[in-house]
Amino acid sequence: MTWRLCLGLALGLMSGLWIGCASPQVHGLPQGQTAGLVPMPASLKLRGENSQGRGFRSDGVLKVSWPEHWAMTPMEAWLTHAGLAWSRSHRDDAQVLWSHTDQPLGPEGYTLTVENDRVVVEAQDAEGAFRAWTTLRQLMPAVCEQGCPRGFELPAVAIQDSAYLAHRGLLLDCCRHFMAPSFVKDMIDALALQKMNVLHWHLTEDQGWRLPIEAYPKLTEVGGVRTEADGTVHGGAYTKQDIAEIVAYAAERHVTVVPEVELPGHSRAALAAYPWLGCTGDTLPVPHNWGVFKDVYCAGNDSTMAFLKAVLDETCEMFPSEVIHIGGDEVPKVRWAECPKCQAKMAELGLHSEAELQTHFINEIGAHLARKGRRIMGWDEILEGGLPEGAMVQSWRGMDGAVEATHLGTDAVVSPTSHCYLDYPLRSTDLEEAYSFVPLPEEAMGHEGQIVGGECNMWSEHAPQHLVMSKVFPRATGLAEVFWSGPAVTQQPGAYDAFLVRLDALSQRWGFLGVTPGLEGVPVEVDVQPDTQGQVAVTVRPAIRNAGGLVTFTPDSEMPSAEVLRGRVGETLRVSGIGSVDVDVAMRGRKAGVVERFPVAGHLGAHRPLELSYVPSVHYTGGGPQAMADGRRGSLDFRDGAWQAVQGQDMMLTVDLGEPKALEKVQVQCYLYQDAWIFLPREIRWEVSQDGDHFDLLGSTQANDVLAPDGRQTVVPFSLEGGGKQARFVKLTMVNAGVCPAWHDAATEPSWLFADELVVLGR
Ligand code: ACM
Ligand code: ZN
């Protein structure tokens, strides 16, 4: 038994009474049917075997009673779906009794007791009752999600529970990729089951406008459709009927839909529909590439303001939420700086900067919404020209915005990129990292403003609908526990391991609910060690629980003499030549449908002494000073930890092979991703030497001005034949491309140079 019980509970069990404890009692590894409880309730007491308390056994016929004025529609539908012969009864006959109580149970609080074939739930209102229903549902066997008409059993428990944070949300970006209304409802169901209560619905963006506005039909007709780089068309928009159904569906589950209408930036789709909304009036397409665009709503044009007010009026008709999210993030000010209308507005109002113009603009929007009884929320950039009156702040660039907001006396919601961005790969934020999040930093405590909530953000640039569930879950489940249960649960020693056990139990339900979770973390990692010169020892190891799989080394097509090697996770392959190790990942011995690729190279320079003429960026060290000759090569993910990079500098490096070798080929690969300011080197030079002092040119390549098609992320290898030339030292110089070119959004900023690895093949 690994439960740690508080003194109150121990006494309670001994005396047969339930006695409350101030903090959660159940830590350690959960077990039995309570194992599926996620998030963990504030207090969970099990009836021990030494007490007379019996649990609950149903033969499939169920009498249920609840107060007349509480709508329990989702529970009714679920009981019917589970095939149970249930009926609404008088409270005295009820096996499952829902009661109103005036006891202060805390926000969304409830008590739930299962004992002697009776379930009793008490709550102050229907919202608390709904949260209790999700707990009761998680206590029932997972198979009931599909049907348990012959009945089920429940363990004897007493639960007391309430919410740590009032606002527990998921941002769903249905703009970059449109998501079907039925999918949005599935998501709401999955969130509600984990006691999340906000769907922050991102409905307008550069790459797509999805919100139906009768006054401006072209927003969806023109702004809702884009032509992708390959010529295919991506489009979609919700109807008012879709939205009414989704809002009602969410409300039944006590989930508030907070719509986000982005302004003044991220507005290219609107400008495509109505070019007069922008500063230049230029007709622009709905973009198909990602990033931050210079063209935004004109802040000096009264017609643009009137347009936005009309859009928000219709938005308020569709969404009853008190909070309306107005975006406010990532607004370049270059158009405003050049626009006569914007400049005239600044002069008229005596504003000193474009940041102040943004605050004025948002203030006017905020005042309009306040007259309708609504409150605006915006991303933390809205603080930059002074906090717009009454605005709530959503902190995404770390926690500073939230701290500043609380100091300024307003409320904040936290969703920092460090823990809450579910579009980020597992390599940046895995489940354990998400679960470790502490949403209330000390600096934000004790001020008039408060951190009232947390959100996880699912931006969909790289996630069409079929990938979204696997990015959201299980990380959103970890964050649901962070937001509902709080640090009293999540920061306990051993809490993460206990959470994983409960997550496994919860996951059994997901198969029935349209939730297809992804992995907890990057499943495997690669270790490349020195072997004989010209060869490296490559071992793939599991990086999360239950991970394994088959490992294959395949040489690059340019390497006809190298062999294909095969093994398993945990075994070592001896690799010579350039190629990639592919891991066909298995979880618990079953294929996970995930292939992890690690480019490697066994070569003469691997793990040999290396001299660098530069200091790599602290963000891209490649893992250390040996990174450019460690046998591991960078992958298509420039954040994989293998790439080494500098900004605005050249890279020069020399490897010492120890003794003269006959060179067959040298190679380096560089990264190209112009949207992230990463360009190919202007020139690559190879030099060789016998003594390390006098170098001869082996060859050079000009790569100036090469661009990736459609701005895609690309790895570009640069190889040179060695012709059998004898050399002990090989020097590689990569000349930086200089500043980003004039057409680039970051024109005049120093560009990045990414490289890995200096490969030397020969004998
Ligand atoms: C954001 O991620 N741009 C709020
Ligand atoms: Zn303007």
C-alpha cells in the first residue's frame, strides 16, 4: 500500500467517520478504479477493507434523482448511450442522488460519496454537479463508454473537490487549418471530461477567416479560402447554425466558448476580402505561408474601426461569453509608421509612438465591448503601449506579461511557450515538462490583479485536423491537472509517476471518445560513440516508458559501398559512411506508427580533435564543442539539438585526423529556412594541410542567394570529391550570407548560418 493518508483520514477510517483534510491525501501510486481520476480530486478517501463501507453495484437498472432546475443533459445522454435502464426517481428512492447544498464547497466544488450501494453528490449549483459527473464517469469502468447494460461496480470512496484555477482552457486554432464542427464537439467532450472549462476558439487569422459575419460576407467567401503553394485549395467557414450548436453543446458541459477575433494584426484574410481595411489599400491574397505579416488593419481609418465594431457586434450575438479575445499579438508597426491616416490619428491624439496607437485602438474596441457588458482579453503585447482599460492579459512570451498585469491590477491567464504550446514538438515540450508547470509565480501573488487561469495553445500551422488530437493529448491532460488540482497535487514528490498511472487508466476511455493521443515524449534517443577511426558506435535507447522498436541504418544514396545495418532499440550498430538511422518505434511491443530518424556518419573526423574559430549561439550549440564532428548529423528539425549555428558570423573549423589520410570525399550539410532567417552560406571553402600551418585549397562552392521553394525547411548537403589527396588536417570555412535581403520581413537583420557535420571520408 503506497497511499499516504493524512492524520484526519486515518482517524476518520478508524472511527468510521469521514474527516476532511486541508490538502489532498492521495499521493503515491493510485490503483483500482480510482486510478482513472484525472485531474486528481482535492481529497479522495477510500473506504478501507477494515470498514463496513461497501461500494456500489448496479445490475444495469438505475434510479437517478437530481434537482428540477439542474440541466443534466450530458449525463442523461451518456447513461442512455451506455445501455443502462435508468429512470428519474424521487430522491428517497434514488441510487444516484444529486443534491443541492448551501455549504461553501469552493469554486465548482462538489462532494461525491459512494457507499453501501448509493452514490450521493452534493454541489452548490449545476456547474459543480457537472464536474462531479465527470468524476463519477471516471470511476465507472471504461467499457461503459461503449456500453455496460448488465451493470457496473464502483469503489467505496468519499471525494471532496474544487478548482484551483477558475479559467482552464484550450486554444484551438481553426484558422490555419479548418476543423469540422463535429471535431470541435469531440474536443469539447474530451476537455470537459478533464474538467477544462474554456474553449478559446481562434476564428480569424492571416491564413483564414472562419467566422460568419452577415454584414461582411466576403470575410468567409474570400478570406476563408487560400490556395496552397502546390495549387490545392484549403477553405472552410462555420455557419451561424454551426456556432450556435457548438456554443450550446459546450454550455451543456459547462465549457465557455471564448471567441478570438484577431486585431490589429494577423488580419491578412480580412484585408484580402476588403483591401480598404489596411493602410495601403493594396489587394493581397490570403497567404498560404506562416509567419508575421506587415499588413495589418489601419489604425487611423475610421471605416476600419466601424468595420471591427460591426464584426464584434455580430460576434457578441453569437457568443454569450463575457470575455471576448481580441488578439493583439505580433503587430508589426511598419505600415502605421508610413501611413498618413495612422500618423494623422497619432498627431490628433497626441500619441508618441505606434505602440501607443495600438493601445488607443484596443481601448476603443474595449470600450465598445464594455458598453455591451463584455470584457476584452489580449495577448501580452497589449501591455506595450500601456494596458488597455479593463483588459485581461494572456501571457504567452513567458510569465512576465502575467506578472506585470497583476501588478497593474488586472487579471491574467497564463499559457507560456515554455510549457503550454501543444503545437511545439515533444522535443521542446514533452508531457513531463507540461506537467511540471507552476501557473502562479510568487511575483504575481498579493496584488490586486490575479492570475485567474491557464490555457494550453493548439496552433495549427503544422497540424491539419487529423493530427490535432495527437498533439493536444496527453499533454493537455497533464495541464488539466495543473490547472484544476494545482501544485498541492502536481508538485508533490512522485506526483508525475502517479499521474502516469492514472493517465494510463484514463487512456482506456479515449479509444471510445475519438481521442487518438500522441506519445508522452520523444520515444527514443541516439547515442553516438567513437569506435575505430572511420566508424562510430550507434545505440538507440528508449527515452520514455515502454518504448522499443526496430532500428535500421540506411546509407545515403551517394554511398553505394556502405551496407544497410539492422538491430533493435538497445543494441549497438557499427556505422561507417553517411546515412540515417531509422527507428520504427514500438510502444509496449506494438508499432506506434512513428518513425524517428537520426542522421549519422561514421567517418575519419568523428571524435577527432576539432578547432573552431567562432562561438556557437547558446541556443544552437549542437551539444558542445565537438558537435561538428561527433558522428551525429542535424535532421530536418533545426531545433533537434544536433545543429550548430551562429548569427551574422562566419564559421571556420579545422579537424585533425591524427595522421595523413587519402581523402575520398568531404561533406557538410547546411540548413535553409528563410522564414526563420536561416540562409545558406555565401561560400563554402575546403582546405587541407599536412602540418596544420600551410593549407591548400581543395575546392569551394558558391551557394549565394539560393532559396528554399515555398519557404520550406530544407537540409542542403555540400560535398566535394577528395581525389585521394593526402591530408592530416581538413579546414572548412562557411561564409555567412549577410543580412536578410530587402524582400524579407526581417530585411537588414543579420541572418543565421546553421551547419552540421564536417564529414571526412577516406582511407
Ligand atoms: C501567439 O502565440 N502568437 C500568441
Ligand atoms: Zn494606417
